[in-house]
Amino acid sequence: MLRTRIVGTGQYLPPRILTNADLEKLTDTTDEWIQQRTGIKQRHVADPGVGSSDLGAEAAKRALANAGISPDQVELIICSTMTSDYLFPSAACLIQDKIGAKRAAAYDLNAACSGFVYAVTMADALIRSGVHKTILVVGADIMTNRLSWEKRDTAVLFGDGAGAAVLQGEEGERGVLSTYLGADGASYDLLYLPAGGSKHVICCENIDNLDLGIVMSGRELFKKAVAAFCDAAENVLRATGMTIDDVDLFVPHQANTRIIFSVAERLGLPREKIFVNIDRTANTVAATIPIALDDAVQQGRLKAGDRVLLVAFGAGLTWGSVMMRW
Ligand code: ACO
């Protein structure tokens, strides 16, 4: 049976680090509050003039090198991002040029923090149906330049970064076993950026009247996130005939350790099976899961045959899960 397998991962975090202590100087917050409520200790911040495609291209080069695949072999690039360099063209096209993947088609996919799970689901369908053999999935986001530092509820949560995975079809037991996606557009206003899109264009005439910051209902999102994470995990487990005890490593979207541990408790997952790296990266939106997978590989926490559960939730609202045999 043909399955879609991740044959290489890579990540890139911009070098500049902003610690919680640094944030204390920018907004009314404390290291203790941030760590208690989110588990975050620091985040990486891209310099002005750097775009999401710059981070994504570096992560992609590392993923290709780790997979032993040349850019020429890539047939499609899907970049999950909600912070593309430009409104158009896509970050995926810019990445295609930067890595020299001349034969690849390229497009962006915006499912916010669920972007990587959405993109892997699309790539899996295209590979198993025989449309493409080798697909590069990139998650890349730069959120820190969208934050208003005085809005402390959102200022402390996000960081910049990119992760990438090379996916190929392979006969056998390893690879994606099942995927599950969901969305709730009626709740879009629990987390959104009002200005800068087609509805409220930023221009000289209206700049004084626009709210340029992110709007977030933190508590409501928290509850929805826990419910959606559990729903997504349970659905994909049911589809594969597995139980939570069959999971070797749980790699959740890194939004908040309180969300992650609440979900784990409800699902009955012991802490040693949960991968957490939010302390050093914060929430890098579509990049959290591929960065976490790459960390897990580098730390020797993933071995051939391990059953890995990816679960994500984000703006949209969107959520999803992937069950795979590594
Ligand atoms: N530093 C210090 N105090 C703060 C900060 C801050 N950064 N932010 C809020 N507070 C204060 C509030 O003003 C409030 O003070 P008050 O009691 O005097 O009114 C107090 O802390 C509690 O505020 P709440 O909003 O009720 O705090 P809560 O316990 O809900 O934690 C948080 C807030 C961390 C945002 C939480 O709601 C959360 O994690 N929500 C999910 C948000 C999220 O992850 N968004 C990312 C995208 S979605 C995703 O990726 C899943």
C-alpha cells in the first residue's frame, strides 16, 4: 500500500532572541506571568526586511539536505503561512526561487496555526492519488511585526520561525495513516487581524482610525482549543482503530503548555509522550509542528515505526490531526 512518509525535516529560527525579561521592558507583564500561563521563556524575532519566505527557504534547504533530496526532485511546494511576504505572490513561489526548485509548482495555504496539518493532509492526498511523488511542505510565519507591544495579551504569545518537511510516497507500513480536518468560520472573530486585508485596507486616509493590532478572546479560545484538540485526536485515533495508549509521541501545536497539558489529561496521555518546545520558540503559528518534529528527530525521540499523533488548532477557527507511523 502506498503511504505518504516524511523523509526529512528542517527548521530555521531567526538569530535574534527576545526573552520574557526583554518583554518586561516593552509591556506591562512579568516573566513569572508568562511562564505560568503559557510555558514560554523566549521567542525568536526576525529583523526588519526579512520575510516569511526567507525563514521558510532556510528550513526547506535543511529539510531537503536531511532527506537527501535535490531541489530538482520537488514537484510541489505548499507553504502554510498567514504572514506571507506580500499579499501576492505566494511565499511558496518565493521559496521555490530561493531553493532552486525549478520544476515545482507552488502555492500558499492559510489555515493559521493548523496550517501544517492542513498542508500534510493535502500533500498526502496528492501523493496517494499519484499526482505528485515528492512534495515540500513548509510552515513559516513572522508574527512579531504584527504585534502591538502594549497589547500584552497577545504580545507575549508569538515568535517567528519556519519548519519544513519533505514528503514522498512509499510502499509499506510507515507514513500517514489517517488525517482529520475541521473549521468553524462563525467564530472567526475570536482571533483575527482586522486591518491590512481587503476589507480594511491600510492607507494614509484611514490609518488613524484603524485598529492595527490582533484581536483575541483568550479565554474563549482556550476552551475551544482544548475541545477541538480532543475532538481531532479522538477522530483520527478512531479512524485508525487505535487508542491513546498506542501513541508513542504526541506532537501538538505549541500554543500554550496549559492547553497542551489539559488536552493530555483529558485524553489520558502521560507527560513523557508529549513533545513540548514552546519554552524556546513561543507560538510560531504554522511552523510549530514542523519545528517540533525536527527537534524530536534531532533529540532521538523519533524512531522508525513510532506512532506519532499531530494535532493543531488555530484562527479560522481551524483544527486538524494526523496519525502517522514514523
Ligand atoms: N502579563 C500580565 N498580565 C496579563 C497579561 C500579560 N501578558 N495578559 C493578561 N494579563 C492579565 C489580565 O489583564 C487579567 O488581569 P485582571 O485579572 O486584573 O483583569 C489577568 O491577567 C487574567 O487575564 P485572562 O485573560 O483571564 O488570563 P488567562 O488565564 O485566560 O490567560 C491567555 C490568558 C494566556 C491568553 C489564555 O487565555 C490563553 O492561552 N488563551 C489561548 C490563546 C492562544 O493560545 N492564542 C494563540 C493562537 S490560538 C492557538 O494557537 C491555539
